[in-house]
Amino acid sequence: MKYTVYWIIGVLLSASVGNAEDWPQFRGPNRDGKSRETGLLKQWPVDGPKLLRTISGFGDGFSTPVIARDRIYISGKVGDNLKLFCFDLSGNQIWERTHGLAFREADAPHSPYPGARGAPTIDGDIIYLLGGLGWLTACRSSDGELIWSVDVVNDLGGRVPPWGYTESVLIDGDKLICTPGSETKGTFAALDKKTGQLLWQSGDITARAEYGSPILIEFDGVRQVVTMSRAGLVAVSPEDGKFLWQHNRMAKKAMAESTTAHGNSAAYADGYVFEATSYQTRGGSAVRLKSNGAGLTSELAWESDKLNCEHGGYVIVDGHIYMNQGVGWSCLELKTGEERWFGRGPGKGSIIYADGMLYCLGEKGRMGLIEASSEGFNRVSMFDLPEGQGPSWAHPVISDGKLYLRWADRLFAYDIQRSDFE
């Protein structure tokens, strides 16, 4: 009888925590902006969900935090340096490491937004970080000890984009895949994740890097790395960097460096790859993938010059795209681009999805909760973050029933788990 009781307790405990999920890289476990956690609040109090703690002291910037194994990792500009920090879930600092020089206003005269950019990537016991000036490091996640480093500009032929490198590097098996954006050696590069040794560069495609992060998808058995480059959507094989397909919606548009920024990662679902931009190349498109005897092909499914999404991303749920457009938010059909609804939320910002709801963070520190339904716009709740300076461009993060929101040198942790959920 004693063992039966212990077994029942163990099952109940497993059920209560089995829903918890790490957020080990930019845009979540699958890089699609979606959390699989359930039992989350469907509505918040007027002042927002319960604020559990505020973590600070990690510097300025826009880098999204990542969470793995009960640790929070976040980078920030402290003085002239970019630093990487590790905290426990209670907000106690475990370690900090100087990554290198931070991206400064002087690095791009038309960019008045110095600070941390790309989010770290956690893989096992290693944390990877690409700084705004192209310094890529691999460190032990337990203590921050450096394992290896690579300069993607000098070593891989890259060129720092006008607003700095902002990508979160991709891990695929034993490979680290990044986007130096070399116009001579290749858009993509793959390194041995354990040593930093170069494995391949995508010499067939040499478009410059932009500001999204690569995603890994599979269609009809063909694995592919896709990113939004200076030359539009491009896809290569993760095995050897071989060029697979490209769609350049911007081919006929003027693209001055000071007014062009492809700030979003691509998104994929059901054989369709979607992208959207703002500024000089404002618009969006969906590409439909096909396979035949000759291999993989792509064709334009639809295109629009009306879409206007800066760098807050988008999510695809049940065949519909949910995204920010200027000061509003909208729902589109993935396969046709038809708009289902448009509504006002917390202002221009970023978006993730969890448990039937859209979590939308406006750049002025206002957080909104919107129902993820194609039937109509339903903004359920909205509240303002306690404090912050400058634009709030880090994307929301959900882990273990907690909502993490960064604004400059502040990270707010909110309890969004339903009290009746088990």
C-alpha cells in the first residue's frame, strides 16, 4: 500500500510539472514563437497578472532572454562591453561574462539604438551568443567559461549589417549554423558546435545578412535551413550548404541601407514559408514548396505590398498568420493572404502564442492578451509594465507558467498559470 501511495504521488507531481517547458532559443523551442504550455490564464486583472520578481543589473539592449534547466540567460550592454549573464529563477546572479565590445551608436551613425541584440542559444551544457559586431562565442552554461570563439567578419568573410548582427544561431545536430552574410564566401556558414571549426559555407548563395534568425524545416523529406536575407527568402541544405531555392520579393525595390531592414525570421507551416517586412521593402509573401523528380521547387502562393511588420515576428496557428501591422494586429489566411481581421492592441510590437492566446508586447511597454481565433478580433486584457527606458523590442518568453518581459535593464517575471490547473 505504501508503494501505491508513492506511485500516485509521483504521477500527480509529474502531471503538474510535465507541462513546463524551457525556452532555450529565440522564438522558443521550435523557433516558431509558440509555447506548448497549457493551463494558462485566459484573462488578466486590470493591473496585469501577479508580478513575481524584477531582475535588473544586466545592462541595456533588446536581446530576448532564454531559459533552460532553471536558469535565465540574458545579455546587455554594460559600459562599452556586451556581457552575458546567468541568473537562477529567483533572480540571483550565478555568473557574468564579458563577451566583447557591444554594438554602439558609433558603429552605425544612422542607428541610435546601442545595446544587446541577438538572443543566446542553449544546447545541452553550452550557450552560444553572436554579438552585434560579429563575435561568436561558445561558453559553458554552468559557469560561463569560454570554450571557443569565431569572428564571423574576419574568419568567415561576413559584413556587419547597418544595425548590427541580431540573429540567434541555429543548432542542428553537431552543427552550428549562422548567417555571416559573406558576399564572397556565402550567406550561411556551418561550424562544428563543439570546436568552432568551419564545416561549410554556402558559396552558391552570397546574399548579405539581415536581421532575422534562420529556421530549420522539413518538407517531403527534404531538410532545409531558411532565412530572410538581403536577397529575400533563401534556403540551403543543412548538410552541406547546397542552394535549394530562393524567393526575392524585393528584387525590384530600392533598398538603401539606411531605410532597409528585414527584421523578422521566416515562418513555416503546411508546406508554406511566410515572410513580412517593413520600411523600404514593406510587404509580405508566402511561398509554396513542391517536390518533383528533379528535387525541391518553390512557387509564389501570394504577395502583398500592404503588410507592415517591423521586427516583432508572427505566429502561424491552424492555418492562420497572426502578426503586428503598424499600430494594429491582424489575422491572415496562410494559403491565400486574405485578411480575416484587424484590430488595435498594445501598439507596434512583438508576438508569441500559448494555450489559445496571443501574447503581444508593444514597444512602449504595454502588454496585451488577444484570443487566437480567426473568427474575429478579441482583445481580452492589457496592462503597462512598471518601468523601462527606450523601446521595448525584446520578444515575450513563456516558461513553466511564467511570462518574462524585458524592457531595457529590467526583466519582469509574471505568474500566468491558472491556480486551478493541475
